[in-house]
Amino acid sequence: MRIRALLLLVVCLLALSVSMVAAQEPVTLRLSMWGGLADQEAYQARLDLAHEAFPNITVELLYTPMTTISASRR
């Protein structure tokens, strides 16, 4: 459920970005996320779909494995 809500947020942000780009110039956004491999694959699949719908917007996924975050807390 958490992943679906986050993915919906990403799509909404992409739609908002499209409305803000009047000249349809290429735009690159960076999205930072953490989690497991399944999370990364789910995010990337949705970003790929969004890029098909909005080809002038590219989202660079900055993935941090959950193990990296857990290790830094020790």
C-alpha cells in the first residue's frame, strides 16, 4: 500500500511538472528512494510508464538499498 501511494505521488508530480513546462523543453528530475530490490523495480517500472506518456520528462531514480540505511544506524 505504501508503494502505491508513493507511486501515485510520483505520477502526480510528473503531471504537475508537465503543466509547468510551457515550451515542452526537456526536463530531468531526480527522485531519491530507499527500500528493497522489489521497491526499486516497482518505481522504475512506473517511471518508465510516465516517461512514455511524457517523453520530455526524464526522472533519474536515486536508489539507496535499505541495508545501507540499516547499517548506518548501528
